Amino acid sequence: MNSHPILADTKNVIIYVVAWLFVSIFYFLLITFSLNISYILALTDSLVFNFLLAIIGLSFWYPARFISFDEKIYKVLVNHLVSSIFSTVVWLSLGYFLINLILNDNKDYIPFFGGSIAWRFLLGILFYFVITSFYYLITYSSNLREKVIKEAELKNLITQAELRTLKFQINPHFIFNSLNSMSALTDIEPARAKQMIIKLADFLRYTLANNDQQKNSLSEELKNIRLYLDIEKVRFEDKFEYVEEFDPECGRVEIPSMILQPIFENAIKHAVYETFDKILIKLACLRKENYLVISISNNFEGESHKKGAGVGLKNIKDRLSLIYQQDNLMEVKKESGKFIVNIFIPLKNNS
């Protein structure tokens, strides 16, 4: 924080002025009734000395800023003691000079000032340390607030970097498989290879267009899934069928982009690829309590899916955890010859 904390804000200036007005009034009443001097002398003394102290007090920000507690404590205390003595001497000298100018060397004031110079000196040192401590408190509070903001920004950047890393771990696996398939089809079935290239181009165009989006509507994500499955259809023809069952309202809910693709990759890799029977891949979606539940299932035979979730599904779990700060948003299970992945999207603050 480089600027003066009081002068940088009009509101703080007003508070500072009002605070010193109250101090001046209290000071005036105190010396009037306890020291038995005239109202004129008491009022002049109060206004001049408190006005000067308010002005000089603004300069105490600089020793508070540049005398750091990182140094040895005795050095900090000595530096502030010297500074407080110097500022107090300047304060008393200027105050005495100004009051003599205003009161034309009033003979009643000189003995009053001389008799009160000791407690004025102590008062000046006390105010120095009170005001300086206040500045230290402002500096500490400001630095703490900046630290919290920077830590939050850094945490957000790290989270975004982690999410991007997880997101880009998904795409290459599918792309490499597709390129290998196209390479194999080029000589034996060039027409199918061409069809697959066109589908892959559409898929990549969609992926790149939505590359910077952290979230997308379910309906938009399913368009991308259908492109993916169209590409796989070229490879596997009629070895699998895909069906969807969900309310159109569910399609408007936003979900993390590219979050579903690894599940379909998993179904193709562990079910379609490893069996001769036709596989049914089904997506169902419903609202349940405070969540949108997306369920993707496929039938399988024998030892398919024997290795569990794998890298792709682990990425889903990690991304959901990072985005929603919950660790219970994915469920993987096998039952009655079906492999099922359930994803729970929190509906709070969602459309």
C-alpha cells in the first residue's frame, strides 16, 4: 500500500477530521475546568495545538511505513522514540509560536504554557505512538487482505491449470485411436476413411470452438458426444447402439465441458471393442433433489471393465472435485451385466 491510507479516501479524511474535533472539544473542556483558565485561552490553545497535531499526525504514516518490525525490536523502539521526540518538539514550538502571534504575547498564557510543558511533551509522545500504532494496524490489515486476495487468485490459477491439464488428457487418447483407424481404412476402404476424416474434422472444430469454456449445457455436450459416436460407428458399424432418455429441461443445465466423453470412450474400449455381441449404450438424465443425475450405462460380457474406472474416469472425478469442491459426485458400479457411471451435477446456482 503506497498511498496514505487517510488522504487516499475522502471518507477517511472526514472521519479523521471529526475524530480530531472530538479530541479538541474534550481537551478544551478538560483544561478549562481543571486548570481554571479563561475560555479564550483554553479555546485558542485547544484549536491550535490539536490542529497542528492532526496535521503532523498525518506524517506519522511514513515512519510507520518505513520502520519495519522485521528489524530488531530495540532498533524499532529507538527509531520511534527519536521520531516521537523530534515531532513533539516541532509540535510544541510551532504551537507556542502561533498562539503568541494570535494572542499578541498574552502574559497570562506564558506561565500557563510553561507550567504545562511537561505533560504536553508526554502527551505528544503518547499521541505519536497511538497514531503510529494505528497506521501499523492499517498496514497489517491491508497486507493481510492483499495476501488473501493473491492466494485466492493463485489458487484459482492453479485450479484452472489443473482443469486444463485434465481436459487435455482426454482428447489425445481418442484422436490417436481415430487416426490409427483412418490409417488402417485408407487402403482397404477409402470411402469410409474419408467419412471418418470429415466426422473427425467436425468433432475437432466443435472441441476447439468450446476450448476455453469451462462449462457447457448438457444439450451442447451431447451434440459433441453424437459426433464422437458417429466416428466410432465408422470403425465398429452396427456393433453398438446409442439411446438417450431425458427431459428437455435437463438439456439446459450446465455441466463441465468434455466431462462425458471419457465415459463413452470407456464403453467403446471395454465393451464394444472386447465383445462380438451388440452393445447398448444408454444415457439417462433426471433431476434428483439438488442434483442433476446423468447416468450412462452399457451392457458387457465376461471380463470387460475388469480394471475399473481407468485414467479417463479418474479425470472426471478429479475435475468434478476441483470445479464443485465435492468428492462424491461420481459413482461407478457394475450390476446385472451392466457397467454404470452416474454423475451428480449440483444444481445450486445452475440454470
